[in-house]
Amino acid sequence: MHKNSDYMPTILLAFGLRFYFYSEEHMPIHVHVENADGRAKFSLEPDIELIKNEGMKPKDLKKAKALCETFQEEFIEKWHEHMDDNDE
């Protein structure tokens, strides 16, 4: 579907946080999060873990991690859908 490496589908907008993937992602399964202060990356399997933080405040990281935990199954499902679409 989308082969453009700049394509970054938003999978959730909540509390000023945008959760998204890049088109040409790699394992492990993870999600990117950004807000006005910065961005971060969280692994989704086997556990939710912060991989990288670039300027997000601790309270926003905590909120982002909680949302990753709440939507973990949906995010993983979206990851597979997105990656399968890019393989076509």
C-alpha cells in the first residue's frame, strides 16, 4: 500500500500524545510517541519498555507508557496490519 518511508500512520491521539509507526519499521515491535516537548519510543513485546526518550517530560512518559499498556494488543495488531500492507 504505502512504500514511502516518510509515511507515519497515527494509531492513537490522546492527552496531547501522538502514537505512530514508520512505514519501514523493524523488530522488535515498538511504537513512537511525540508531543510538543519531544518524542520517545517504547517496545511493545514482550513487555512495555522505554527504548529512547528525546525531550519528553517524565509525567508524559508515564502517561505514554500507561497508554501503551492499555492499548498494547491493539498497537501490536496495528503493527502487523501496517507491516503486512507494506509487504505487498
